[in-house]
Amino acid sequence: MVKCLIEQGVTTVFGYPGGAILPFYDALREAPVKHILTAHEQGAAHAADGYARAGGGVGVCVATSGPGATNLVTGLANAFLDSVPVVAITGQVATSMVGRDAFQEVDITGITMPITKHNFLVKKPEHLAHVIRLAFQLAKTGRPGPVLVDVPRDVQTATIDYEPGELAALEKELPDEKRVAAAVKAINVSKRPVMLVGGGVISADAEYDAMHLCEKLRIPVVSTLMGLGAISAYRSLFLGMTGLHGHERANNAVKDADLILAVGSRFNDRVTGEHSRYSTNKTVIHLDIDPAELDKNVYSNIGISGNMNITLQMLEKGSIKQNLDEWWKLIESWPSMDEDFGDEAAPAFFRALNPVIKDKDYIIVTDVGQHQMWAAQHLKIQFARQWISSGGLGSMGFGLPAAMGAQLARPKSRVISISGDGGFKMTGSELFTIASNNIPVTAIVFNNKGLGMIRQLQTVQFDKRFTACEFPGYVDFVKYGEAFGVKGEHVDTPEILAAAVEKAMKLNAPYIIEVACDPKNMVQPMVAPGLGIGDFVKFNER
């Protein structure tokens, strides 16, 4: 097992031992593979996820049978919905005990079947090497995703000769030329086109091909939450994020477009709002590596599956630049992403960080909640893989362990973790892992003493009937960090936050910053529930 990991180029694994996986750990002891002992298996899964997203490779997490394996489930589901290549290795009771309700036995392959690309229960030692090689191939080819390998204890302790080997590389799936030609024709007659970039652009390392196409045609670009960084936020073609909390200019451009070129987006409901209204009176061209995504959520007039880089290059070669001056004139009449934040104070904290991180080798990792949306709206992400966030699953607790994984994947970069007090409480114990391994993550906690997004939804949808959204007591997160040996400070103004982050990024050590945040601040803009993406909530009327 260990030799197969080394063969796959694995240098770091995240895990937590237990009886059923101890033979593997015994072999790992002498191996040139760094093992990060996390505080919880969920932290190991999220760390492997962050490691894969930041580094562009496959993240690996390890757990024992029973509760160890089930604690990976949230992290695997998160990786599955965001198409992140992760290989999870779990121990299992001996093959003779499988199905007998043995101590710490659980059917983890059955449990994870809906949230993995594939999973394996290895019953014969001679199958083990091939299965591990196949797991890595499946995780990283085509549409990436998590793969789980469940290995009974007696299979781990069996004696078998190791024979080096590799699987034949899979050929790139080429797009249908007729569909590409139809897409080129549609683009060339469009008067109000817009390009929608999703996380698939970054997974495919296709950000430069996408950028070349939009620059050649001067097409405005909007991004999903997962697609941030595919095109620099400082480029004039970039209108901002679109969707539930999208910028007004970006959402209006999608609403009024006569053509949407969607690249690597699965048209999640947070992107489209009410599905049936999203594509009305417009041509939709949908590019995705996974043919199952075409027409799943939004009907596409032209759906193209296949290698994204090749498809974009073919579109660029065939397309012709049109005069879009009238379209840009309309677009520029709407509020830009630098003007679009209502009268709330919270966005100023995020805007203050832009001069600190601009042109620096940084990675932003967020948890889930209001802070996540403010960060997505107001931080200017310049490059692919500089933005890591939980999109499809929306997993509170994702941020800190994912930041730890990202920092280990790219040790020369500086990783900034941004969390709310709610999500940080879920996996904040990974601060111990960060401290004990001296992983220089800067952890920012926005503390509004409650669940801000729940409060906002109860404001908009439940007429301010607040319940279970306020924490009864105060947690001093700086003192919490000090308990693990992590230094930090409290801040209450955007200027002090910027200075604190600048100081922290110069340290070769972890640092925690607690930001006092008004619980009444709400994320603006916000699309009204159940309506189209151009129908915004009028907060001043509430």
C-alpha cells in the first residue's frame, strides 16, 4: 500500500489511526511520506481536499474502520460535489468478519457509494496494487472526484510481492466538431454574449484558454463561486460573481444576454435562481467534461462534452470579434462590483485586504456563511487556485482544515483562512494540528456571536422571527489559539485588520485574528428566494 502511494507521487497524507488500519501505519513509519495526524477524521478529509485544490494533484486521507471511516463522510461529500480529486484509504475488519457486526465494522463502501466517483472493498491481496493505482486514475481523470479504498486488516497483513506498474493513460475525450461549429456560429452572430466560468475551468487548468477566448472577442465574463480566479478580478472584462449573492452588474448581464457561454459550471441552483427563467430568450452553450451535466439543470441549445482546453481552443480559432460597444454601454450603466455592497460595514474589512494581498503569492480559503459571500464579493482574486471554498455542499467547518492542507501543498505560498465563529467552532481543534506542525496559516475569525446567514435568511424569509441563530455566550478565539501556542490579536476596524494580516504574512508561524462583526450586517446584493437572478431583495424596505 505504501509503495503504491510513493509510486503515485504521494508525499503527504492526512489521517487518524485505529486498530483496523494499524498495519498500514506500521509500514508508513519507515516511508518517505509525511503523515499529518489531525484532531479529527473530518479534518483529514477537508485537509486532503484543500491540498488537492491548491496543488492541483490528488489529496490523500486515511482512517480506521467504523467511526473513523464515517467521520470522513462529510469531507468526501464535499469533495464529490466540488469535483475534487481525493483518495481515501480506510481500514476494515478482517474479511472473515465482514457482515458479522464485528467491533468497529461499518459498510463504508455502501455509505459512500452516492458521494464518491467509485469505491472499492479489497478482498484479495493480489488485487490491492491494481485497485490503488486505479483509484488515483479515477480520482484525477475526466471529471475529478473522491475515490475510497476499503482494506480489511488481513489483506493489509498478507505477504505479497510488490511489482512496480502503471495503468495505461486514458485518452483525452475530443469534443464533437459539429457541435463546436454550431457554437462558433452562435457566438459570431451574438450581440449580447456573456461567458460564465465555473470551477471546471480551474479543475481542467483551462483558465488561460478561457481568458484568450474572451479577450479575443471582448466578451464580458462572470464567475460562479467556484470559478473565482479563472480570470483576474482586476481585468476590465470581469463583471464579478453571479448567482444568489452575485454582483448586480454580473447578474443583470446574464439576465439580459442573448447568449451564455457556460464553461465548467453545472448550473447549480445558487447560480441560476429559478431555473425556468434563467435561459429564457437566450442561446445557452454549455461546455463540461461530464456529459451527464448537459441539460441536467438548464437546457442547453448546444451542449459540448469533452476536453475543455481543446474545445476552447477550437472556439477561439473559429470565432470572429464583433462590435459589442452597445452591449458594453448597457453593462457599464449598472453598478460595478466596487459599488455594490449596500450600506453594511462588513465589506470594508474585506476590501481593506486587497492592497495587502495584491500580486502576492497567497491563497484564500473560506468556511461557509456570510463571511464566505463577503469574501467572494469583495476580495479580488487574481489567479486560479488562489480561492478555495466549499461550494456544492456548503460545509461549515471546511475552512481551517482545508487551509492547513493548502499550505502543505504549497509551502512557499501564504494561506489565509477566513471563517465565521460558527464554522470555526466545528473544526477549530485543527488549530492544534496547525500549531504542533508549525503550519503558517493565518486564521481570521469574523465573530458576530451567532449564525449570521441563518439570521439573514430568517430576516428575509421568516419576517425576522429569529430562532437558534444567536450564541448565548462569547468565545475569545485569540485565547483559544493561545491554548495551542498560537499567537494572535483582536481587531475592530478594517485598517487594523489589514495591518494585522500584513504582519501575520511575514511570520513563519500560524497566527489567529478575531474580528468583531456587527450581527445585523447582511450580505448584499441578494436574489429574492425562488425568483430570477435579476430580482434582488430590497433591504431598505425591511
